[in-house]
Amino acid sequence: MLEGIHPLLTGQLLMRLDEMGHSDAVVVADAHYPAASLGRHVLDLPGTTTPDVLAAIRTVIPLDDAPSLDLMASADGDVLEVQRELMAAAGTTEETTRFVDRFDYYDASRQAYLIVRTGETRKYGNALLRKGVVGHASH
């Protein structure tokens, strides 16, 4: 165990986040997400929500330049409550968040360094976060 580390950040998750470089992406995905078929590194955190996991990751990962967060656009284009929670967890707003079509989102996920699949069951509960420069004065 470590002090000062968010309890959702497992040793394996911390290792993968540490391996990421500037502008590498991590996808925090809902339980419906095709993580195994899209990801090169996939970690499962069952029993968690995407906003909670994203908030935990943000305790150790700074944001890249905007747009640093991509959310999958809902079918009707509405911003859903889970998406508002994800933006709050990431520290972004609608203006600094990019909403991406489902299949374009899947394409972007293939390029991500890591996919963390949660137990989130709400639709469109997915977030792609790009890592900023750690220790940079502006973060």
C-alpha cells in the first residue's frame, strides 16, 4: 500500500499510466465497451464508475492542451449526465471537450496506450484523456 495514492489506482494501473508519454491517451470505458478488441493494454476495474476512475487518474495525470478529453457523442447529440460527470472529473468543460462520433471514437481508441474498462453501465460513459507534461509549471 502507498500513502497519498487514490485507492482506485492499482499498482498495475499506476505502472501503465507512468509508462505513458506526453499526448499518449488513456480510455476510461464503460462495461459495454469493446475494450479487448480495440486495446493494446486493457485493465479491468469492475464495480467502479467511469467518472470515479477518471477522477482518480486525474490525481496523477495532467491534461494535455485542449482538447485533452474526447467523449463519444450520444446518438441524438444531447450531452448526458454521465458525460457532464466525466467532464467534471477531468476538469474540462463542453467548450474544451471534443464530442466524437462512435466509430471515429473507436478508431481513436485503437491508438490509445491504455483502455481501463470499468463497471459503468450508463450508455456513453466513455472518456479518452490525453496526458499532458508532468511537472510542467502551467499544470
